[in-house]
Amino acid sequence: PIDPAGQFQVGLVGVPGWDDTGAFTLTSLDEPLMTRFTHYYGPVMTWETDAQILQYLDKIALQGRKAFVSINNFDIEGGNLSTIQARVNAIKGHTAVAGWYLYDEPEYYSVTPQQMQDAYNAIKAVDSVHPITFAAPGFGPAYPFLGSLDYGILDPYPIPMAPPADIL
């Protein structure tokens, strides 16, 4: 997902209608597709079936876009590594896959660094091509989940209330 200049855009879009209720509608993609972003992620896109996720990817591929596909938080917390690998294997070949969104803001939940690392390793064992990412309010050398991503997405929450040293 990185262009020759080494840059890409990520549209931090929680896709409306994909709200962990089992409701599934492709029309919910209309708003994100009107943005200028080239890549999306939906941290709530974990309850849908692989077939539904593939429909989502088909639709955004027609627009020349890509998406980071979320991994189910319960599978990470439960150590269901074979379930995680099954999802990755079912979806990794789609042209609209930008990568994997591991867990949104893990520091706010009961997931452990070891659970995150195990999930990261399970994904990389079956898909070494696509990057793994997630958003957090800040990163640094002591960030406990640092080994569980290829690059991070920085949440803008502290801006402008904290100085740059607190953010980075």
C-alpha cells in the first residue's frame, strides 16, 4: 500500500452501518467513497463473515481503493490463532486488501502484549506480504504493543492539548 515515494493515505473511517450488530449493507460505503482517502479501515468490521468482507472489498476495489481488514478482538483475546489465520487466508489474496488492522487502541482494553504478539505472529505466518497496523494515542520505545505492528497510526486525541513530546 505504499507508493513509490514511500507515502500513503489512510482514511480513518469507521464504516457506518457496520456496527457489530450483524447488520450488513454495502450502501454504507457511499460516504467513505466520497472522500479523497485511498485506504480505509473500520475497527468495527470484525463481526461480518468473510464473504461479506469480500463483498466490501469488491466494492471498494471498483473505486481503486484498499482497506485494512480487522481481526476480531475476541479471537485475539481468546488466543484463537487458527481462526485468525483462517480469516487471513480467506481474504489475503483480494486486490483491495491493504493490510490487517489488529486491534483498535489496545492499551484501553484487557488484551495483553503477549496476546497481541501471538496474533501478529499468526498473521505473519500465513501472510508475510501485507502490513499489520493499529491506532494508538501515542508510541514510544516503551510502548508495550510495539512489537505487534509493522507501523502505527497515531490517534490525534492529544492534539492540541499536549506538547509533541507527549504525543510521540
